Amino acid sequence: MLQQKKIPDSIKKRKLRGRRDLRNRSVVAVDGEDAKDLDDAVYVEQTGEGEFLLGVYIADVSYYVVDGSVLDREAAQRSTSVYLVDRVLPMLPVRLYNGICSLNAGEDRLVIACEMQIDRRGEIKNCEIFPAVINVWHRLSYDIVRKLLDGNKGVTAKYSDILQMIHTMDDLREILHTKHSKRGAIDFDLPEQKVILDDNLRPGEIVQRMHGNAESIIEEFMLVASETVAAHMSEQKWPFIYRVHDVPDEEKMNDFGKLLANFNTKIASSS
């Protein structure tokens, strides 16, 4: 409890030392309408004919959760945040999770930035990874982004200051998606359901979530940022934590092959 009380509500000037000031950038946070945490934000500008600057900004939680501290040990015990239909059981205290580490619109926030120069083929020409401070201009839902791309008059008037950037984001999304598709990426466009609760918090309806360009913008940006950071760490030859998908179990692959055979589809044998 004492550690939670020490968590600040705002950022002092001295905390900005050594950080790049990006508060003049029209950075936006895009997530679902019912998102429980806002830990990433994005920015795009066209820097030349067919070239882009993409900025992906992640909340700098490590600035507040110091290695070996009480907060760090408690988070390790919880391992992860647990997301339920109507709430979240956070790994970190609410004052961090919903406060100083949440990239709320109109608030100065500390982040780790990954900025990439990307050409018209989706290739990374240059990148920088550095600590920064941002101030999110708008918190957008996927539905708002969808309406901006569709030219909804009421929404475009409200967000006229970022309208061009949203369209530039969609242009870059198309370039990155094409690149990843050519590389053999699988597009898992599977239906996702959402449970609607009534006033008594009981399930009243199940509806299908929409998935279109608005969601794909963030997916593509986060993917290219992850690849860029991974490549950077590999080049530096620094120890790094990463997730890997192990070789699939042979028995499961055989069962999968039998299933596909029913649809006249064969997979190459591993032997």
C-alpha cells in the first residue's frame, strides 16, 4: 500500500531529462471501445515520395517498476493481468495501470519510442529506439478510425486535425500487409465474439466483433515494430527475452494431416 502511494499522478520536469520531447507530435492511441488499458500509441507522416516515418510508443512501465522493488516482486507473483468480460485483474496497481502508465489523451506520459523510416516496399531503411515523452492528441476507438476512413462527416469534422494522418496510416498499412503476405504470413481473419452484459452483469447477448482496416492498422504497426526491435537486439548481441513457437508435435501434425486429407489437401511430410 505504501509503494502505491508513492506512485505519482503527473510527471515532474526532472523526469524528462535524457528523453526526447515528442509532445508536439499528433500521436494517437487506438484500441477497442472497451479497452481496459492504453499502453501503446502511434504516429505516421509521409517523409518523401512513397516513404514514411512510423512511430510506435510504448508506456515506459520499467521507469516506475524498478527491478527488485516491492512492485516488481508483486507483479512477478501475479505473472499477468487477467481479463474478464467486464473487468480486469491487473498485474500492476491501478494507480500505474489506469494512471501514470496509461497513455490517456492530453496527459504527458513517459514512453519507449521505436521510430522507423519505411520505404514504399515496406522495408525498414532506418530506425531509432529511445526514451521519450509524448502527449496523446486523441484516444480513438477502432470504430472512430473506421468512420474517419469512410468519410463520416460528423466524425471527420471532429477529428479534422488528424484526418490526413489516419489516411496515411491506412496507406502504410496496405504496404506492410502486402509485404507480409508475400513473405507467407497467414491472415487469421477468424470471427471473434463479444459478450454483452445486462445491468445485472449477466450475459444478455453475444455479438461478433468487427475486424477491418482500422484494426489491421494497429496490428501491422505493432508487428513491424516488434520485428524492428528484435532485429536491433540481435545486431547488438544483447541478452533478450523473446517468445518462440516450438517445433509442432509429430503426432498432432499427423492428426492434422488426416483432417486436411478430408478436404483433398496435403501437407509436406517432415520425414
